[in-house]
Amino acid sequence: MNKYSIAALFTALLFAYRSHYSSANKGKQNFEIKEPTLFIHGYAGNYFSFVRMIKRFERKKWGKKNCTIIVSPKGKLLIKGEPKSLIQVLFLENRDIVDHQVNWIWKILNILKNKYGISSVNIVAHSMGCISILKYLNQFAYNSINAHISKVVTMGAPFNDVEVGKRTPYIENHRLTNDGPVKMSPLYKWMRKNNIGIPLETEFLNIAGNLQNGTKSDGQVSVNSVLSLRYLLRDATRQYHEFIVYGKHAAHSLLHENEDIDNKIEEFLR
């Protein structure tokens, strides 16, 4: 083979590689999450908690934010836009208790189904927002008058913490056994006792952060507390997926800023 043939072959292979890469990348970039997806912040969260993640999703054409649901301290809903794709939920009373948030989530899912005809949704939640979603599922998942929750993404969730909202001076870290945590918080015990309420078809992607600084945590919530979710589901082998991120970008407040997590969520929600 002469040098001109080799050059031509190299050019053809390079073109084929670029075409394949561009096509594959384009297919991934243009994937759009099918079901409306609600983003629910954690304790003291606000507009900025999820806005950058949502913008990244939009940039990658995984969906479009066309609706914000604002919940007043008394539970009144203000729905700005048409709930279709990526929906940001904002609790104005962002330091309220889990039970109040459960009631607000009930109202949101009720109006989505009965006013907007949305039969099912996905949830992406952070920290305390995850606890509120799980407790909602424990209590109301089989309520047919509300939109069904198909898939849930939980990030940095203090499932087995006594304090699920406020930051504490210590990190609760209880060893996990085959039967669950060696020590369980009162709320964890309640959720484990009432897990019959969670439908078997509801899937979970559970994400934890490990700073690798000796705390085995994301700086606020231990990996063990996050992974305690697996014992709260009726069939973890069928319903449950977990993902741990490591290093400085695994900090609690950075989990929704981590593009590795973005990609894992997109893969899960397809």
C-alpha cells in the first residue's frame, strides 16, 4: 500500500469515527425525559438549589423548564407556566417540618392530575426533600386521585438521621448490616414499618457523596445514612439503584452541581 492509499484510508477512518461519535453524542444530547419531572429542594433550599441542574438539562436537550410551582407557607399553590417537562418546586417556608411538606406534595400531585391531566411524574429531590417524598409514598402512593410517582432520584438524603433538616455539629453514621442499620432513628423505624405503602413499580436512584476526608460522608450526611434507603423498600433488588460520587465535588451542597450525577439521572430517567 503506497503512502497516498494509507493517507486516504486514515482520512476515511477518521471521518467514520467522527461521524459515529457525532451521531452517538447527538442521540444522547437530544434525548428528552418523557414524564414530567419535579425538582424538590432540601431544608432551607430555594430557587438556586436546582436552577443550574435544570439549565444543564435544558442545554443537553433532556427537557425544558416551562413551569414553577410555588407553595406558600399555608400550602397555597401558585403554578407559573404549563407543567409539562421539567418542573421546579419551591417551598416559601423552606424550613418547615416533613409532615407539612408531605401535605404540600399531596396538593401538587393532586392538581397535576385533576387540572392538568398528568397521570404520572418523576421526582428529583435533595436532602430533606427526599425524606418528604419517601414519607408521602409511605402514606399516599396508592391514592388514585393523585399523579403516580414512577421514578425517584434521591441525593444526599439523611434517611437515618434524627435531624433531617438542620445542620448538626456531628454526622450521624451507623453501621449497616444485612438487616439494616445497627441503630435507627424514630422516623426511620416508622418508615420501615410502613413501607408497604410504596408501590413495587416505583424505582429509586439513590445518590450519596463521599468527600474521602475520613468522615465517610458528604460533609453533612453519612454515606451509611443515605444508603439506609435500601432497607426501606419492599424489594430492593427490583426497585433500587445506588450511586456514590467521590472527592471534593461530592459535597452535600454540590451534589446537584455535579455533571456525573446529571448523567446518571438522565440514564435512570430514560
